[in-house]
Amino acid sequence: MAPPTSAPAALLTPLPPAQTAPHLAVFFRTVKLPVMPEVAHALIRSLQDRDIAAAQVGALIAQDPVLTTKVLRAANGVALGLQREVESLNSAVSLLGLTQVRLLALAACMNVSFPAVPGLNRAHFWRNCMACAGYAQWLSEQALLTQGALRQQLDPQQAWLAGMMLRLGELLIVQSQPQALSLIERQPHVPGSRWASERQVLGFTEVDVTAELAQRWRFPDSLVDALRVAAAPLAWPASTPAHALLSPLGGVLHLASHLADLNSASVQASDAPVLAPETLDLLPADVLTALGLTPQALRAQPPARSSFVDLSVL
């Protein structure tokens, strides 16, 4: 399937900063926040502990049998190409690694924390989240190859988690203001224009809501800060393109969201590459440059399908 038509240049550049705090304050006074299970809060706290043992994380997940089942289901989706069934959390950690299993557990917790929303295709929504997560991990890995100095600010696993979370704010918007979202959905969409549409209709974007939610859930400050600027990750003027980045992770999320929309059909087809190479030419050039990336270099190192966990099975 051919990728969507490129947006005009003005739509593909980052949105200008907007004063959304007053609108968000009103929104969060009227919305019912999803309740995260205690296991999820313990997993979030564990993100700050670089020395945590696999057995400790496994013990946390094992406290919730339903969560354990969901993590194993997702892990088996990742292991499908290896012809090996994942039957226990220990096996999942051995096969996927501690960090990936912890991220899958957090994704499962968030999945169950948000109820089904009438009119929203839940499977399609979570597949888009999965795509954004996979692209964010890949883009951060590629940025680190070209700019090792970003290593203190950019972590591929955290990028995966942030990419998976990016659209969660939309679920709160749908619950609270379904009529506003229907107005947004009726407008023609090209990658990068959704946030502008939301800001025009609501006064804020789904990413603004996600960032505020992540802060209330006490996610690491670096992840919250990246979410806050994901819709507009550049600050001008800047002395160099790299200095224009408000947050390297925010820049990665900006690009990953574009790719998730541009490649939605490819990601959902298990027998197709997860990236249509021509879609890289539609990414905002200034954000690519700030991260030290080019479409040509990215085409030479396409993402692996193993990064794209099917979150719809959760």
C-alpha cells in the first residue's frame, strides 16, 4: 500500500509552543483518571533502579496472575519466529531480557487501566501504539550510533515505553469529550497534523494529556519532559541543529509518531517489512538533522520486526 501523501511543509514542521496549562487544568478536573494497579507503581519505581535483579522484577509481576498471563502472551508473540514457547516469567526474561519483560508488563498494566471506549477501534489503537514504540526504539538506537554524546539523554528501552504511551491521552479525551474527538476525526489527517487539529478543537493535544498523566503516575522526569515537548521538540533560534532539541527523546517521539501513521498497514501485515523506505522522505527534516539522522542512513539500517510487539493481544 502506498504511504499517505506528504503534508505541506508547514504541517510537517513542529508545532509552535502553546499555553495549554489552563486548558489542561480544567480538563483534569473533569476527567476520571485511570487507576493503575499497585504492581504497576512498583514497576515504575523499579525503572529508577539500574541494579534491580531479574528475580525481583519477576516476583513483582507474579503477584498478579492476570498480568503474568498477559506478559507471557505478549512474550510468545515476540518469540514466534524462534519456534520456542515461553511458558514462565523466567523463560521470558531469558529470551527477551529483563528490560523488555518489564516494559511489556507496564504496557499490559496500562492496557487494562483504560476501559473500552465506544466508537474507538481498540485493536487498531494499540497496534498504532506498538508501531510508535518500535520506531522510537529503533530511531533512538540509530541516533546513538551517530551521536554518542546523547547516551546520557537517550535510552532505547525508555524510548520504547514512551512511544507506547504517546497516544494514551487520546483515551482520556474520548472518555471525557467524545464529541470533540469526533470533530477532530472528521478533519483530513496527514502525519503530524493531528496534534494541530486537537489543539485547535480542544486547546491541548493528546500528548499534553499523556505527559500530565505520566507525571501523576510518577514516571521518571526525563520521560515526562520528553512527552511534554513531543509535539514540538525544537526550540529556535539555536546555535546548531543539535542545540535546537528541547529533548532528544522528544525528537525521537515526534518522528516515531509520524512513522506509525505512515506505515500503519505495513506494521499490521506480519509478512511485510515494518517500514516503507519512501516514508522516511516525509519526516520533518529539521528534527532528523537535530538528531544526526538522514533518510539515507535510516534506509540502510531498517528496524527489526522483533521490536514491534503486538500490544493488541494484551
